[in-house]
Amino acid sequence: MRDSSSHVPPAISGRVAIAGVGEADRSQAAGKTALHLQVEAAVAAIRDAGIEKGEIDAVFAHTGDRFSSMLLAEYLGIQPRYTDTTNIGGPSSLSHVLHAAAAIHAGLCHTALIAYGSTQASDRSRGLGIPDDPRSPRGQFELPYGLLTPLGTYALAAQRHMHQYGTTLEQLAEVAVATRRWAQLNPQAARREPLTLADVMASPPIASPLRLLDCCLVTDGAAAVVVTTAQRARRLARPVVTVLGAAEGHTHHYFAPGVPDMTRTGAVETGARAFAMAGVRPGEIDVVQIYDAFTIAVIIALEDLGFCGRGEGGPFVARQRTAPGGDFPLNTSGGGLSYCHPGMFGTFLLLEAVRQLRGECGDRQVAGARLALCHGTGAVLSSQATLILGRD
Amino acid sequence: MEEGVRPLPRPTPETLPYWEGARAGRLRLQRCGQCAAWLFYPRSHCPHCLSDRLTWVDSAGEGVIYTYSVHYRAAHPAFKAALPYVVAVVELSEGVRLLANLPGARPEQVYIGAPVRVCFERLNDEITLPQFQLQSDGGE
């Protein structure tokens, strides 16, 4: 645990808590708009926190709509004095927690609602790879070559990782299988049927080396959290989960040829900053949630965050180390690979981390979890955010 | 966007020399007139020193494959007919990287480190796409 005698935490460390979490019921999502799902999730989070809606004075949201926070606030009848629609892809909600913590600590607001939702499955809006402006850098120098989707760029990274470090298809598959085993312990998970390494490696190839079951789901969904001062949270009913470390950054914007080393990401830097802020080391984390858009994303993040050495992510996840019963609980909800994936999974990382630290996870509970890490990469390996949460 | 038409680049003022060069069978790269860095993709200011004194230099047109992937599903209808197709990141001898489809190569011939040479694929009257060929396949 933290050595509080010698560590001087940066100002925001430990100052805010995630007081409420909620999500939309995906089994009832058919036909609903993304906004409706977000609102369901928001109301669930507010109720979970046990606060009055009137306490919310900051709204954070990110969706396809450019005015995400304004739209959500209007729908909920909230007129915030702090607003943020930062969209950096998958980890956006993690970024929002960092921003909320800074704003709350600065006294600009005291209770923030952070929400996300999408209906990409119902809309069939995933993977068409079309809408980029033809004058943009991607429009001129990527799309004409048929590099159209996130999967295409992750495949390039995976191929390089396998070449540089000897990572194998089987090691990629270990991530999918371990995550499915967590999903089997989660009644809310979308995919719970047994999955073997052979199943994953035999699934249809999409873009080498990635196969269908190396890829996250495409579902509808929405999730939300309420963030407030740790002081306020301690007067509420739920066990208190505070933000101990937080960091964000971006190294580029999609463009694959511009990345000097496609086997690593800016998570090296965000992880280091988050751990430094929290005053803890990777070995002290009890449960880890890493955005698993693709199996390779998990392997790269484990290396970048310092849970294993550079290039050792493949062997690290072998023999089901990250599965229930292994010594490294990872993506314990079933992740984007098996739980749900409405397009940007960051908010769901938060939900699971908080629930684990509160001890609410039933069959999939990691015993004695006191420290959790959430990490996501977005805009296809371009953006990063890392959070470290602790049970008060 | 029309179904069968692949996404086409639309040149902008700072990239126009690149596309005009490609139409003429030349791979032109930007080089910063202040710090001498080679730049790709072409832009208005050097991302290293922010100078706008950018010059155009013909690339030697040679490189190696840094990474690649074989696509078995087309995310856009225009690429269906090409399946399976290769997307490769080529590292030029000048140090910058760009994409290529390696026309003429069979997927099983492609490997990281393979030497490649520039060639050109005419898409229409306006746009010719720089491409790269495996040097081992006896291309001209």
C-alpha cells in the first residue's frame, strides 16, 4: 500500500471519489436512441450515488454529437457551471474523470456527471470506414490504400509486435479466452458461452494476424458515473472509491505510418504519471481494467504500463494468467471482448473497477481488492488515459 | 459516397505538389529548409521546428516493409474485388514511412524487412497513387 510517510501526493490525488455508477439495461435497448440510453445510465448512476440531481453542477459527455454535454444536460434538466465534451475515443470517460477531479479540486464545481452511450449496433454504423474528409491526412494518405478501420491499424501493430518480440497467435487468443471466462461469471455479459484457444485461432481472419475473436463486440450500451469530493462521498451510503492517480495524453491522430514504434503507445507516459501521482507501483494493483478493443491492445498496454517487461506481454498472458483463478485479474467484467462494446469502452472500465473495489462483484469478485487501475487507448492507439482508484 | 468508388484523396494546397509529382511518376517528399528533417505526410509547417520553409525533394523511391497486414474483409465495397489485399507500412531510405498495397505481390510473398521500390497506380485523371512493389518479384 501507499507509503504515506514519504509520499507527497499531487494536489488532486485522493480528493475526489467516484460516488455513483450506472448503466443502461442492454436487454431493453432495442429501438432506443443513444441519448435515451445515456440518460438511463445517468439516472442509474445518480440513484446509485444516493445524491439529488440538483447537486450536479458539472456535465461531461462524449458521443457522436458535437454538443454532447449540452444535449445530455438539457434532457436531464441540468444547467452546469462546468462542461466538457472532450472526445479522444475509447478512454474519453477516463479523461473526463481527470478533468472533473481537477475542476472539483479547483473549486469550479463539486459534483460531476460523466456519461457515454451509443447505438452503434442498431445503427449498423460500425466499421463502414467511410466518413473521413478526403482532404484530411487520413483521407489523402490512408483511406485510398484500404486502411479504413481501427482493426486495420491494430493488425499492423500486432504483426509488428509478433515480428519484434515473437508474440504468437496463441498468446493473443489467451486474452480472449481469459476474458470470456470472466464474462461467464457475469450475468450481464453479452457472450458467455465457452471459448477455447482453438476457437479463437480458428475464427475467420479479418486482417492478419487478427481474427474475428481477437476483436471486441459491437453492441449498443451506455454507462455513467458521478464524481464528487471525497468528503461528500464519505457521507453517502456506498463504500468510498477515490481517484489516486490520473493521467492522459495523445501521441498522434490515427496516422499509422507516423508512429516510430508501433509496438508501444503513450501509455508508457500516462501510466508513469498516474502511478507517480498515486504513489504506488504496478505490483500493488489488485485488479486491472484495460480497454480490450483487440487482444493485441491488452498485450501492448500490459507492457507499456509496466506490469511486465517490454515485449513480454505475450508470455505474460500465457497459461491463462489473467483469467479467474490466475494471479493477475484483468478485465473482470468480460471486457469489450465479451461483456459489451458500444464503441468506446472507457466508462465501462470505470464501472467494473468501482464495483470491484466496493466488493459488489459476486462470483467474479477479486477478494480484498483495494487498488484498481483503468486504462484505455483511443483513436486507434493515438490517445491514452490511465486512472488509479483506491478503496478509501 | 458512391458504392463502387474507392475513397479518393482530395489534394489540398500544401499536398498538391505531392499529388502532381505522383501523377508525373515521381515520389516527392518534403524536407524542412530549416532543420533538414524529412516529413510525411506533407503539411504546411515542419512538426519539428515549425518552419514553413519546406522544400520538395524526389525520394530515392526505395524502402523496406516495416509492417503489413492482409485484409480478408472489405470495410468498403470498392475494396471487395481486391480481396485479399495487402496494406503495408513502407519505411523509405529517407527515414519516413508511408502506406502501400504492394500491387502484384501475393500475400505469402510479403514479409517484414522485404525491400520494395516505388511504382505508381493511376486511379483517374487527377489522382495517381504512389505504390510499392516487392523488389524480389522481378518487377521493372
